[in-house]
Amino acid sequence: MKKPIVVISVLLIVGGVFGNYLRYIEHTPDRPANFAVIPYQEAGYSGVEERFAEESYEVLKADTTTLRKYRDSLDNPYWLFIAYFSSQKYGSQIHSPKHCLPGGGWKIIHLEPYQLSLRNQNPITINRLLIAEQDQKQLMLYWFETRGGKIRNEFALKWDLVVNSLLLRPTDAAIIRLTVPMSPDEDFDLATARGVEFFNNFQPAIDEALPF
């Protein structure tokens, strides 16, 4: 009976020491996010920097963000939001739109995985949502990005944090979100096509802006 107890005790001690090491040893990114490289004028799109209410940033706890309102040549609006977290370990983990939207009064009408295919890039699986508030409808496309790549699922994001910690990588992460307001009679797929075209023009700069 003594041998199993000794083995379990040793494993608990080793696990505790290693867990404590992972908790306090922080591997910092080699550079921060640089949203200045994302153009305000590109391929017929024109954008300006906007801001949420200050309390939103206090809750978000991101290291740096950008909120851009763009318009295309037909005056259609596009809202691009990116938040970068240099570490997810100490109370600054990413807030999922699945939780934030209902708190802001928006209803999630439809949510599904969506295969985003961009020019000169491998397809990635992201989230596609139809959201509504009173008589307003919007398309939302979003995903997370870490040292492990582009991630759609919130649970996968948690697992990625564990893996990066075990591999002694930085645990920085970002959320990339595009919101496309829709006219009352606009088709969901048509709005999606407009969102995909937006990313076709801006995704190379977004990739350059993030330190992954």
C-alpha cells in the first residue's frame, strides 16, 4: 500500500511544481500588434477610427484595439474590430461575442461555421452570425488567432492556451471581427459575399499587423 501512495505523492508534487512554473513564467511576444499598418484607404474602401464607450475597454482588458468604420464605393458600411491580448493568463482572456452580444441587446438569430476562402490563402473556418436588434440586422464574421493559428471555437481557444503554455510559447491572442449592417430585405449570403470581399482586400494587412 505504501508504494502507490509514494508514487501518487511524487506525481502531485511534480505536477504542482510544473503548474506553478507555467503560472509564473511568462514568455513574452517578440513584438506587439501594430494596427497602424492596416490602411484606412484601400481598393475603394475609406475608413475612420472610432471608439466604444470607455467602460467597454475596461471590461475587455485588451492591450491594444482598433475599431474602424469603413465605407465602400457604394457607401455600404463595414465595422472592423480587432483586439490583441499580449497574454491570456492573468485575467485578460478574450470575451466571446456569443456572450457579449446578448448583454448588449443583440439577439443571435443564426450562428454557424463558415469556410472563409481568400485569394492566395488557405481557407479557414470562422464563425458566421446573423444578429438583430429591433428592426436592425447585421452579419458578423469572427475568429480568434494565436500562436497555434486561426481558431473558430471558444473551447479550442482554451485548449490552445494550455498547449502554448506547455510548449513555453507566448500566450498572446487576438479576436478579428467584421460586422456588416444589412438592409431589411438584403440576402444573408449577399451580405456575406460583401464581407468576404472586404477581407480579400484587408486580410494581408491584418496578418501583418498581428505578431503571430
